[in-house]
Amino acid sequence: MSAHESMEQAEQTKEASSENRRIALLIAIIALCLALSETLGKGAQTESITKNVEASDLWAFYQAKTIRRTVVQTAAEQATFELGLISDAQQKVAAQKQIDDWQKTAQRYRSEPETKEGSEELSERAKNAEEERDLATAKYHHFELASAAFQIAIVLASATIITGMVWLAWISGLLTLAGIAFVGIGLFAPHAIHLAV
């Protein structure tokens, strides 16, 4: 091997080494993006599950309040019907007091703004929890797509080092940009793009 050939080979090795360092840096940046999107995705997934459980609990509480209200209203209506059959004045007053108490209780079961545990307030709280769940789910889907884009980008960038095909690195870069876009959409406008899932 001549000195000229040795110099050319050394120059090519130096260029390949420099190119490999740039690809390694690209992989490191993509891995950082992947870690962030995975963290955001897990947080959104946890929030979605938490809000789903909260909505379910609130709807169950709503149903229990509705059943209680129905039972109390039925008792009040039955007692009102039977009130006319009572002849003793003292018993009539006691029955009327019981009817009034049942009606107040039924009204409290319908709406209790102080504690937010009336059926109307429970329904509103459950709907809010469902909206928060849906928002977290939309974020989660975008973060998952971003993670997939980052993972594929890492594979393509790694393949660039092995094959020397620079166009794989360019595709990897484009996928990284797409992943960053999905993270941005997930953070700032999760309902902007509807994903069929």
C-alpha cells in the first residue's frame, strides 16, 4: 500500500468517524425526546385512568342519591295519600311533619350546593371528570405516536451507522420532527387532531 493510499484511507476513516459521531449525537437527542414523550405519555395515561375512576365513582354516588331520593319521595307521597285517613289531630300533625321532613330530604338529595353532594352537583362533577379523562386520553394518544416516531427514528439512525446510507439519517430526522410535532399537539392542542383509536 502506497503512502498516498494510506493517506486516503486515513482521511476516509476520519470522515466516517466524524459522521458516526454526528449520528450518535442525533441518536442521543432522539433518545432524550423519546424519554420525555414516554414520561408525558405515562403521566397522561395515569391521569386518564384516575379521572375515569373518579367519574365512575361519582356516577355511582349519583345513582345512590337518586335511589334514596326516589324512596323518600315515594314514602312522602304514600304518607300524603294516607294523611286524609288519619282522624286523630295529633297523629295528623306528626304525619305531616314526617312528610315535610321527607320532602326536605328529597330536595337535599336533589341539590346540596354546600357539600356538592346532591344529585345535580354529582352529575356536574362526574361530567367534568369525564371531560378531564377525555383530555388526558387525547394527550396520551399523541404522546404514544410521538414515542413510536422517536423509536423508529433511533432504529433508522442506528442503521445509518451500520450501512453508511445517509438518507436513513435524513428520514430519522424527519421522524424526529414529526414526533416533536405530536408532543406539541399533545401538550397544547390535544383535540386539534382527532385520532381514530
